[in-house]
Amino acid sequence: MPPCFVCPTVSEMNDGANRQAKNRSARERLQAERERQKKKDKRRRTLVVATAVVGVLGLAAVVGLIAANTGKDSAGGGPVTAPSGATGEDSLAIRTGSAEAPSTLVVWEDFRCPACKNFETMYKDTVHELEAKGLLKTDYHLVTLIDGNMGGSGSLKSANAAACAQDAGKFTEYHDVLFENQPPEPDDAYGKNAKLLELAGKVPGLDTAEFRACVEDGTHESWVGKSFEAFREGKFRGTPTVLLNGKDVMTEQITPQKMKEIVEAAAKGGGTKSASPASPASPASPAASGSPSAAGAPASPASKAKGSASSSRTASPSAPARGTGAQGAARE
């Protein structure tokens, strides 16, 4: 008789089907997991590459910002050449007025800074009058804050041109012309030597071959860069920073008339005490002429500056507001 084959039971058939289904499900899960892992690895590689690119771009941006804020000298420019008659520590100040004057005004300013122009417009006549009387000397420190904040080179090149004017004995006249013709803050017109030479024509006797060569060659640009380094090390709040005998003209709201009274009182021997410590918000300037003595009575309250003009605030009739460029205060 042929062998007897026993057909599988329904239960056995179901068990086989279940095992096949489980094996198939396991294979499908494994395949799905492999696909997920591939996608995860791809995302990881993409993230690593993107991070590396962002890091390189970020480093380039930081290097560019440092270069913009430190000026040509810090970027490897030529030797530091101070203008004729520069005074103070490291010869970083240009002095106007008599060295024997009893009162000292220290000014840190940027020719592209709108608030600096406001200060000059309001106080220029008073400063010139007091200097002419031999009562006041002014130490100007030129900085490049707006170049770093807005881009461009107008702060640097105009400061260099002003230093060239100092070599020619025409600093005050050219200084005033630069502020009187100041372009809008975002406009880097002073970054063009042609514009600076054009304005020199407004100062009799300044537009000479020597002045042109000084401007074109950037003779004092490294000196300007060093001046800005001193400004940052001083941790000043912005430009203009103006100190009269150690007192912050902006913080204490010293009006032009009050400035005149303080200076005249100092000349008469009244109120010539040591300067009071500057407030924490406005550290004292490393004045080029040494530590000046304070003079005069405390300033009377004045209306606060208000309004805004781009990055610098517009001055009120009593005292100009402090301008700091498009990114605000100049703290490092």
C-alpha cells in the first residue's frame, strides 16, 4: 500500500501563516529602520557642513568687524605718524587754544557723527571765543566709531585729512568745515579723498601739494586708528564725549552759557578745585593735558535731549545728546 500522508490541520496551517507574517513584518521593520537611519545620517552630515559654513562666515564677520573698529593701524597699516604739534599721552590729541589756559576741554568726536555736529553747532562759537581770550584750551581726539557701525571709511579718512590740516596749521578751520558740510550718517561721502580735497578749498591756503599728498597717502591713518583704540580702552559711552575740567558736559547738561561762566570763574581763581569723580556711566577721559582741575559751580538743570536722527539723537537747545552710531553705545 502506498504510504499514508496526513494533511496538516487548520491550526498548523494558521501557525505557519502567522510565522511568515511575523518574519515579513520583521523584515519590513528592519528595512524601515534602515531607511530612517539613512535619512538621519544624511541630516547629520548636512548639519555638520552647514555648521562649518556658518562658523567660517561668522569668523569672517568677526574679523571684518574688528578690522573696521580698529582702523588701518590695527589691520597692519604703516607706522604711527602723529600730526604736527600733537600732544598728550602717545601724542593722540590735537590741541587748540593756549597751552597756558586755565581750563581744559577734552573732546572725543567723529566727523561722520550727527550728534558731534550738533555739539559743534551749539558750542563752537563759545569755544572759539574762550580760546581767543586765552581762557580755554581744547584737546581733540579723533575716532572712527561710525565706520565700524555703519561701514565705510569716511570717519578714518576725514580724521586723517584733519590731521593733515593740523600739519598745515589749519586744523580749526578745516575741522569746522568738515562738520558744517557733514553728509548724512549712512552716506560715506568722506570716504572719498576727492570730497575731502574739495572741502579743503573752503579754507584759504590749505589746498597745497603737501596737503594733497598727506590726504592721498593716508599719512596719519595709523595715528587715527591708535586714537580710536584709546577711545575704546577708555570705555566711553559714545561720541561726542566732552569733558570740561574733568566734568562731563553731556551728563551734567552744561549749556554754552554755563560753560562760559565756569571757564571765566576758573580764570578768576573761583572754583578751581580738583575735578569730582566722573559718574560710573561716564568715566573720566584720559585727558591729553593730564588730570585737569575742576572749575565753577555745579551746572544748573537743563532740559533733556530728546528725539532721534538715525543712530544719533538730536540735541535739545540746552545740550546735545550723545551719538553712538547705528548700533548704539560704543562699549567693547
